[in-house]
Amino acid sequence: MQLCDTHCHLDDKRFEEDFEAILDRARNAGITRFIIPAAHPEDLSRARELAHKYEEIYFASGLHPNYAYLYDEAFLEPFLEDEKCIAVGECGLDYYCLEEALAQSKLESIEKLKQIQKEVFIAQIQLAIAYKKPLIVHIRDASADSLEILQTYCDELVGGVLHCFNADFQLLSLAKKGFYYGIGGVLTFKNARKLVEILPKIPVESLLLETDAPYLTPHPHRGKRNEPSYIPLVLEKMSEILNVSKENLVGLINQNTKMLFGI
């Protein structure tokens, strides 16, 4: 088995002390490629550094919606020009923690914060179009607004992935527009009824695997730090739900990863 963890924050400080051991466990589990999505501007240099140190690591350049008020296109563009940068993001809309984000941003209202998130999301979509790179999309409690924006621009994009797919039926329409659906540890949670129900409705040629490490650790390791070596737990659950052998799923998901990210 050789799979890619299409979304893992290996630049997170929680991985610094035992980074080599984490990579070794992942390789032993059959995970041979890794994509580090951008989140906060302070982490991008670390992501690029890791991508150039390890052949199997790639990264994306972008800004998580929780930090939309920090957006600086001139800062992001040199990273986008890097040969190991294979996507734009993670970008999108997140209306889950608006009160907390508002306090951090020091903006005057939640409506202003939402507006900035939308503007920055569109700006990053336009970067993806200009650089002909796929989009890594983060959506939380903001499906309707996200869908409206993506439908406006999706025909110009080379493709994208809905990271940590939130099991919203209305977003399934994006599969026909070249979007993929990132499935991670949430699929193994006991309360993942919506995702379990919707998974068979996603075309298998639109599925990707991810961890979002160090977050969203799959069962039976919930409560611990997540890491790429846990991908097989998600694969096993996916195989069980779809009634497709793990071997066939590995082949299909590798094709999907190649189609979207070129790796």
C-alpha cells in the first residue's frame, strides 16, 4: 500500500520533537506522500523548509479563514512560485468560532469578519486560477455561502478538494465541477452518522484520504495527537461502508490524488 496524506499539518510544533519517528511510522503504514496545507502565515516557512528537506513532502500556500484578517497576497506569492508548492489553501469560510475570531481580529462586528472571510476566500480562488493550482477548501458552518462562491469560480479552477468534508448534501454538486472530498478520522467517530450516510453518495473517483493531523484523531486513538500513520484506520472504515476492498480503494484514491495534485 502506498497512499498520500493529502492534509496534515506537519509544520505544527507538536511534531517537532519526534518528527523522524512520525515519518517512519507513516512509511511503515504505507503512507509515502504528505501535503502540508497552509493555515497561519507564521507556519509557511516551516512547511516549505520541510518540503525541501524531504522528497515526499509537499505544501500549499494560503490562509485559513480564521486568520483572514491577516491576508497579504504579496507574502503568499513567493511561496506559490516554489516548485514544491502544489496547491492554494487551506482557504474558505468558517463561521463556527466567529466570536473568538472577532476578538483576535479586533474588527468591529461579526458581519465585517464574515465579509473579510468571503473577500479573502475569493482572492485565494483567484490566485489558484492564476497559478493553475488546485484549491484546498475549509468549510465549517458556512456551506451555503461557500457553495455560492465556489459555483461562481469553479469553471475556471483546475480543481479542488473540500477538506474534512462536512457531510452537507448540497456540496455534493461540486463533484461534477472537478472537486474532491477529503475524508479523515471523523469517519470513524461514533457520532459520524451524517458522514457515514453520505459517503456512498460521493463518487469513488472523487474521494481522497487525509488526517488533518494533529487534529481529528480516528478511533480508537481519540484524545491523542493525530498523525499520518493512522490513515489505514480511515481506509478500513471506508472500505467497510462502501463494501469495496481496501486494495481497490487504494488504487482508486491514488489515481484521484494524482489527478488533483500530480503526485
